[in-house]
Amino acid sequence: MALTLMQKTMVGKTTIRKMTIGKTTIRRLIAPALFVLVLMLIGHRAAVAADETPSAKVHIYYVAADEVEWNYAPDGVNKMMGMKFSGYPNVFFERGPHRIGAVYRKAIYREYTDKTFTTLKPRSPEWEHAGILGPILRAEVGDTIRVIFKNNATHSASMHSHGVFYNKDSEGASYDDGTTGIDKEDDDVAPGATHIYTWQVPERAGPGPNDPSSLVWLYHSHGNKALESGLVGAIIITRRGMAGPDGKPKDVDREFVNLYMIFDENASWYLDHNIQTYTSDPKGVNKQEFLPVDDEGTFSLAGTGFVPANIKSTINGYIFANGPRMTMKKGERVRWYVLTMGEGFNFHTPHWHGNVVLDHGRHTDVIFLGPASMETVDMVPDNIGTWLYHCHVEDHMDGGMVTMYKVEP
């Protein structure tokens, strides 16, 4: 039956209206379902991310700057040669009317069990070799290191860290940076005072794409003469997800930290104290005495006299292989963290006899260190025995920067 124009128009409007209602109905039905699906996907992704990323930790350390009487040769013998000190090595050991000897007052970082700073935290046997270094601070990428620091020394001191992220109130260095108040309190912590240093560990503080699973960074006091007085330590940062329950990298069996550093006791806070305490004729001491000859009268840049006698070429604060022996097993995965700090003559070339290390993809048995260098190298020892380990700079070897390590079956 034919329809009039008006009827056709009415039919069209009705059809359009029905179509519009249909689309609205569909949208109303689908929208809630899509919303629920999106929420489910977000929740799933968050759950996966939580499974893949370990929860960040805050590592709390109680560290003090303590004054101690440090012995550079506690065994009392030249252990490199298995004999009493004699000849040129005796320059750095002998005590006399105008010689301090091997024992000096120093300030070192030491770890305590809690905020009362009454009980020292014992160092585990595997870290006894660290010697004069402060406590080994550990964290994984994503974590936070919080150090409650107390200055028990008689001079102002601080804790300045390398590599990690910190705000101005945790930098630990005094200079004209325009800050005031709490942002300056960290710079020079007064004797008897306490300060909290907070260091975050972002990705850039951890191993890079071509690095092993952990890296070493320095921390030290930034005050005048503080380094020569002994305030230095190490931080080990492990790649995210690679730290075991004890903080050690999962792909490593044994770790060693070695500070190759020449301590110039002539520039220490405690030079006058050491003269008064350890020389039998303190008034007769000539602080500028330097003779450019060795013990046999032959020309030597290292020289003899009061000044050279107070320059200690050390590995972890020990000379001529004194201190705990570093020991490992054949075939173990051994990681060496090697550092240096100090004045301009602290250029060193650590050399391992008997075995080699992997240094950023290349095999070598010598690495290079300049002042404030931080190197991480790996070793899988295959050569059993007791081996020489030393700086290859001749003057430094002559001055005592030599020790040994042992590879057992």
C-alpha cells in the first residue's frame, strides 16, 4: 500500500529513534563490562610487577668515627720475607728517639649494634681482611641506605658517599653551596654530635650493562686531614634482584675489598700526639727531616728520615703482609673490589701472581688505580698456592704495599 509523504517521514523518524535506542542500550551494556576488564588488566599487571620487583629495603647502619691506636704491622715481622724487620723495610717499622714506629693514633669508622653506640658490632671472619676500612655498607638497586653517624673523635668529621643519590643534608662535604640549617649540619659533624645520612640507590648507582652483578663505591670524611687520619670505607651495590639473603651477589662465592692507599702520617690530625706518645725524645724530632738515600746510602726518591718513615704504603692499612690472609678455594667465583684514595702519589697497579682476573671482558693480572678509583674485577682461581699480591710501583713495594693471598684445593 502506498504511503503519503507525511507517513514516510513518521516511519523514518520512528526507525531512527529505534536505532538510537538500540545503540544506547548496547553502550550501556558494554561500558561496565569494559571498565571491569580494564580494572582486571591493571590489577594483573600490578601483581606481575610486584612478583618481578622485590620490595625495596632500608638498610640501617650505626657508624661512629672512633679514635684508636692503629698498628700497621701487628704481627711484628716482615711477613713477606718471613723474618724480622731489617734493611730498608725497617725504616717504616722501627721505633726510636725520633721515630714513631708502626703504631699511630688514627680515626676510623666502626659499626655499632644500635643507636646507643655502646656495643661494637663484631666483624665477621670473612671481612677481617678489610682492616682499616670502615664497615662494608650493602644495598641492592632500589634500596635505601640510612647511616646514623656519631662523631666520637676530637675533630669534626663527616660521611661523604660516592655513586649513590643524596640530598644536601646527606652530602657530607663542606663548601660554599648556599645552603643553611640542616643542609649544613652534615658537612662537619662536631665532636660528640650525631647526624643521619640517607642515601638512595637508583639504577645509576648500580652495575651498568657491561658491569658484573655488583660494584664498589667509596665513602669517606671530607674534612681537612680526615683521610690521612683514617676515615674511609666501602659501599657494595648489587644489581636489582641479584643479592642473596646475606647481601652477597648470588653469582659470587667469595668477596674481598682492598684499599691500596699511602697514608701520610705527617698530614694526620694526630701527628703531635704520636710524636709525644711514641718517640722517646719528642723535643728532638725534626718534622722536616728527609734524606734522599736508602738505608745503604744509595740515592732514593722514597728516602729515609722522619718524613719518609711516616709515609705508610698499605693494603687495607697493613704493611709487608701483616694482617689477615685472604684465602679462597680453587674454582670459586671470587670478586675483588679494589680502591684507592689520598694524595697525588696514590697511583697504583695491583698485581696478582699466579692467577688472572676478568676486567670488563679482558683477562689481566694488573689493573690501574688513580686517586679515588673504584674497580671491580672477577677471578676464578685455577692455580693452587700462596701468591704474592702487590702494587707494581717499585717505591710502593719497597715501602710495604705488598701482601699475599692463598688458593686452597
